[in-house]
Amino acid sequence: MLTVNNKKSLIIYIAAAVLAVILANLISRNLFFRWDFTDNKMYSLSPSSKSVVEKIDDILTMKVYFSENLPGEYANNRRYLQDILEEYTAFADGNIRFEFYLPENDEKLEQEAQKYGIMPVQLQVIENDKLEIKKVYMGLVLIYEDQRETLPVIQTTTGLEYDITTKIKKLVDKNKRTIGFASFSGQMPKNSKLTQVLQESYNVRQVNLANEIPANVDLLLVNGVQDSVAAGELANLQAFLDRSGNIFMAQGRVQADLQNQTGTAIQSNLFSFLEQAGLKLKENLVLDQQCGQVSVMQNRGFFRMNTAMDYPFFPLVREFGSHPIVDKLEQVRMIFPSEIEYQPAADSLNRDFIQPLLMTSGKTGVMQGMFHLSPIRNPAFNQLNQPGKTIAALKTVTSPVTGAVGQILLVSDGNFFSDEAGGSVQENYVFVHNSVDYLLGDSELMLLRAREITTRPLEEIEDAARARMKWINILLPSLLIIGLGVIRWKMEGKRAKAIEEIYG
């Protein structure tokens, strides 16, 4: 216990205590730590976000229009949002400020929120023991210099850090890179969904390969073809590669016709272009037991019903190469892919090194020659016993003309960018966006995207192991109950015997 002898010493003691508290707060504001035991560290700001925040050189204001007293998970969303914004503020060196507002109680704030594009949503809430419809706000606007970005509705915490960091990056990046969706003559590719996703980070434009590729295009996304292309278009593509251009190509080897359940091998001079770069697409289709499903109409008694059936022509890729693009990815969906054949380099220091990215599982099959695509009683489905095949690879190419180094990333699915196929699959967006970032040398958000993935499929086990687990689940509870009964019976017997000895 501290003894204070006089008034002077009391004042000194209080002043020292106040100074210690002030210093402790100043230090803890910039020097702090957090223990985050979640699997994907969702309560800690990622290194990618910290890297983006460091680029802020002016005041970035975050206005949060978020109602209070929300039901269940929405109230948790509000708390999580406040926690994560405090993390951003702590690492921004004073350049980020945020404030929460309650617009439903203030007409002026309500108009302000709606001016920023944050509209009210209706939720069912229980108030005064009655179920009522309540108008609430759950939005965020980021204002930086004369620009602004809006998250109009925050309904979940999943991917929230990625969304906020992407908006910040969009605001602070002065020079956005340009990527082009290339098309050959006669092509009308539909990739509006993927374009919309990529426009969050890059300038996206359409590029006709019949013309010289503009100098400001840093990356080409090339849709698959079904025939040979004009020599001039191929020359423009080669010229782009020779000037250190990077190409992300989605090209299959077989054109599938699901309506007639047949496939036709594609003949194109584009395959010669790829082979010169060291990537050969084999004239086959790769099947995988680990696959997606198709809906098939079948007779069920007097009725015809749609039945979901496994379709090995639609592999679910969960085997990945050792590369930042696919690091921590969990799943990519492919449709009618072909095998990519290449000659592996002796080591990764080789300038023309090839890196496999996506591979099928160890229960793979290959169809070639005649392509029978029926999902019902297809004999090819019983021959899925081959090791995994490479269906996406990255190749570094050194131009023999200019000596410049470019890269080709090939995905052997000709519909991978299409709105009607792979381009509409949410899981594929992470792979595409990571590929684009890597090919442009912009990798800040790659690990953050992987951290926000929500697809977590259960690991498959062998039939024998499944049978063992089944019998263990059936027998173990019964054996435990019997064992406990025997123990209890013996304890009661001993107790009865002890009582008998005492009172007998």
C-alpha cells in the first residue's frame, strides 16, 4: 500500500499516474497485437490489406449508415464491421477515419445515405412481441479526394474485408492497368459477367485481333475458337507476345454438343501457335470421378422427372500446382477440358519454365477418337483409373525475334470465360482474378481472395474406410452403453455387499 505523506507528494503521484495512462494509450494506439484463432484469420487485417492501406496519402473517410438493434446475424455484421474498420484505421497512420450514422432517425441523414446509393432494405424483426417489417440501412461509402465507392448493402461478413480493400485499392491506384478481351473474326463472345468482375480493379476493353493490338493493353484474355483463324489475326497475337505481352487463353480441343451427346475434334492453326510456345493440347477429353452434375430427364413410374447425375466431363478441380495463382484455392469448375502435354524443364530457373496449375484427381479417364457424351450408362465412366492430368498450365515464352519474355496461361476449357459456362461460376472468379493479377505483376489481393473462399468440400474417403466408419458409428454407442451398464451393475453389487456386511 502506498502512503502519501503530504499534499505535494499526492499531486506528484496523481500527475505520474495520469501521464502513465496517457503514454500507455498513445503507445497502444500504434503498437498492439491480436490473437486470432480462426482458420482464415477473419478477425485480423491481412498483409494484402495492409499493403493497400499503406498507399493512402490523403484522408480517406468512411461513412457507415447502419441501423442499430438488428436481429441475429445482422447485429453481428455491425459489430464485425466496426472491428474491421478499427483495424484499417490502426494501420493507416491517421489517413482513415470512419463514423457510424443512424439514418432512420434523421431525415437529413436518410437523404444523404440515398444520395450515396445506400438504399433502405426491409427486414422482419420481433418488437414488443410482434413480428414487424422494419426499414433498415446497412451500407458503407468510402470518400477519397473527389472520388467515392459504395457498398450499398452489407448482409454478410464473408468477403467483407476483400470488398473493402478492393474499393480502397480502386480509389488510391492512380494508373489502372488495361486488359483486353480478344475476339477473332466472326466471334461474338459473351463474357459480361467476368468483365463486370474484372472492372472492379482494371480497365477492361474489347480487342479485335483483326487489328493491331493497342499499346496500352497489358494483358489479353483470349476466348476459345472452333476453327482456324486468319493469318493476320494470328500474326497480331504473336506480335503481342513478342513485345512481352501476356496471354490468358481458354481453349479446348473438342467441341461438345450436349443436345446430340457427341463431340467433334477442333482443327485450328491456333494449336500450332500454342505448340510453338511449348503447350500441346491433346485431341481428347479428360474425365474425372470428382465432378459436377447435370440434370437428366428420366422415367419414374408414370412420371418423367429431372434427376441430378454425376457427370465426369465436368471435373471439380481440387488438385493444384505449387504457384501463387492457385495457392490456397479450394475448387475450380471445368467443362469438357482436354489434356495439356508439355516437356517439363529441368529446373524452375529455366527461362521457358512450364508450371502446371490445375490437375484432375487420381481417378481420371481419357476419351479420344469417338466422343460419346451421354450421362447415362456411359462405359467411359467405369474406366476412371488413370492418374491426374494437367488441364491448365502457365508457360514463360522467350521470343526468338526480340528476346522479350512473355507468358501464356492456358486453360483447356474453351468456355471458361463464357457467361453460359465457366464465366458464371463464382468459384472460378478467384482463379481468373488471381491469374490476371499475377500476369500483370499485381499480387496484392491474391492471398486475400483465397482467404475469403467459402467452398469447403469434405474430403472423400475410400469405400472400405467409409464402411468401417459406418460400423463404428453403429456399434460404438451400443458398446459404450453396455460397458457403462456393466460398470454400474458391478458398483451396485459391491455397494449391496458392503451394506450386507455392515447390517448383516
